[in-house]
Amino acid sequence: MSLTIWTNCRAATMAPSAEHAHGLISDAALVVEGDTLAWVGPRADVPTDLLARCMVQHDAGGVLITPGLIDCHTHLVYGGDRAHEFELRLNGASYEEIARAGGGIASTVQATRAASAAELQASSSRRLQQLVGEGVTTIEIKSGYGLALEHERKCLQVARALGQTHAVEVRTTFLGAHAVPPEFAGRMDDYVDAVLHMLPILHAEGLVDAVDGFCERIAFSTTQMERVFAAAKGLGLPVKLHAEQLSDSGGAQLAARYHAQSADHLEWLSDEGAGAMAATGTVAVLLPGAFYFLRETKLPPIAMLRAHGVPMAISTDSNPGSSPCTSLLLMLNMACTLFRLTPEEALAGVTRHAAAALGLPDRGVLAAGKRADFVLWDVQHPAELAYALGSNPRLKTIFKGQVV
Ligand code: NIG
Ligand code: FE
């Protein structure tokens, strides 16, 4: 097979390196074979036998190349919007009060159930287009606004279909345990039974890559989530969890016990929870958009996560209620300004660690054998991606080896 070579670029490989921040190679070459990187390193070191097989040469024009960005936590497929609740909150109501009064997730469930697959496809496609336009090449999309078999199926099918119509890989997560739908009001455990009924059916239809839940005092208890996790484990499916967003419910420890790929939000994470996550390699997915939009004041314990060596990913949490956000670059900035991550930690959070949060070891760094998903940026230094507020310096995306 003939190869393609990209030269005249700086590459932030994001491979862990003691000497070079961002795994930076200042005069790099990337050799692509099909949808895979065959070789990455300094241009002067490209093996001659490989060079001889390079039939196509791309001059990157001296720009920066990074791995394709990975948005590892989104609720991208939903009907309607919640602009009205935004107004209510500005008039003094809290997110929890709105949720308890039947608004919040429940109002999006109503709008999502009312929407046809085609309508959901159209509205989600617009949001996805914005993320893809910023260099996102892998995205996770959760269900969780259908909360009944036919509607969860509809949302997961829409998510899968988005991966066919856009140059991006979609990973789907079943979030049946997101909220209790109105027909189960006051019967939470019965709804958990319903979730356990839906899961194997949707899994058999090939619609589920992972299982998630919202573990919180306004949502499901650790005991209820454990039933869902046990069922997921029985099907061989990986789990993840919305944990310690509004209170410390011990969700991180539960997630770790089930070797979760990630525990997400984590503003109220305890030292014990961080220790448990470190022991199982569970990634901490930090969501600065939700923190900002809900005007939270309790920061996720970054120093504690660092001290325990828990890998940190960053994501948009794109959803209508707590983070109506379709910019992963803005999240890079907010991870630095709000959470005080370094630009390097933030970029690792949307590349290497985001890949780990999805259980995808084949991407997230530029190295031989990894997928040829990468982005050309009109910047000199990778820190500029987190620094420039509201700009999009993306020039070109290469997805599975092909220029998009
Ligand atoms: O990740 N925490 C739960 N789920 C979403 C919010 C969902 C909503 O308000 O619609 C989140 O923040
Ligand atoms: Fe979320």
C-alpha cells in the first residue's frame, strides 16, 4: 500500500514525555497508511524505506498538528431547548428547584419524546457540525432524554446515524438512569427495573457502547446505580457515572468498584473517592461548561486529583440544561481559567485522557499504530488553543487518514 506523508509542521503528539511538553516535535513528519499512522517523529529521522513508499506528500505550511479532539461526554441528541429555565434561574430559581418542580431534565424528556427521529437528526446535526468544525474527530453521545424504550432507541439510533453523515466517530452511551420519567413518578425502583429491561434490548440492537447514570440526591442513589452497573457488567459493557456534581454521594467509589471508564463532574469528590479512582485507572471527566453555566462555586478538587495521579479529561457536557455548549475549544479555555489546569493538562484532557475515558487506546496521541485522526491549526504553540477565547484556528482535519 502506498503511503502519505505530512511535513513542514510542528506536532503536539500528546504522548507523555519528560523532556518535551505536549510531546512536541518542532520539525515533524507524519506518515499515514490507510486510516493509521505508520510513523511519527522528527522529519530528519523518517526511515528511508518508508519514505520511498510515500506517494503523496502534503506540505502543512509550518502549522501546528495535534491529535483529533475527543469530546468524551455529551448529551447532544435532544428536542427543544431550555432557554426559559435560563431566564428562571436569572430570576432567582436554582437548578435543583427547577428540577424538583418538574422542569429541568423532565422538560427536555417531553420535547425529545415529541420530536421525530428526523427532527432530532437535524437539530443534533447542527450542534455536531460546530464541534466537528473545531477539530472533533471522536464524540461520545448519551441517551437519557427518552427514558422509555422506543425513545431511548430513537435517540441512540440518531446518534449512530450522525456518525454516518459526519466525519467523526460516534460512541453511544445508554443513560436510561438519567431521571425518572413522569409515568414512574414516585416509583423510582420500578423505573430502575424498566432501565434493566431496556438495556439488554438496546445492547442486542448494537446501540450501546457503554452505560452511564446520574448518581445524585436529585437522581439515582448508589444502591440503584449499582443494580444498573451489575446488569451492564453482566452484558460485558463498560460503565461510567455522573458523580458528585451537586453533593458527595459516594458515586466515585461505586464507579471505581465497577472499574468505570470514567466518573464525571466530581465537584464534590472526596479524597477517598479520588483514591478509589486512582486505584482502578478511572478517568476524571471535568465539565467546566456545566460548572460555569450553573454558576457553581465549589471547584472540582484538581490538586487532589493530581496528587492521586487520576487522569483528567475535559468535555463540553453539551446538553440543554446545564451546558448548552458546542465548543470544545472554549472548554479548554475554561478548564484553565476556572479550574486552573495548565494548557497542557487541558489539551491532554481532550486528547489522550478523553480517549481513555472512552476506553479507546487507539487514539488521542500521535504515534505509530494509532488512528490517523489529526488537526492542522493556524497557531505556533499548543497553549494558544486554550488561550484564545472564542476563536477557532482550525485549518484542516484529517479523519481516518483522509482530508475532510
Ligand atoms: O451532565 N447531570 C446530569 N445531566 C446533565 C444535565 C442534564 C440536563 O439538565 O438536562 C449534566 O449536567
Ligand atoms: Fe452530563
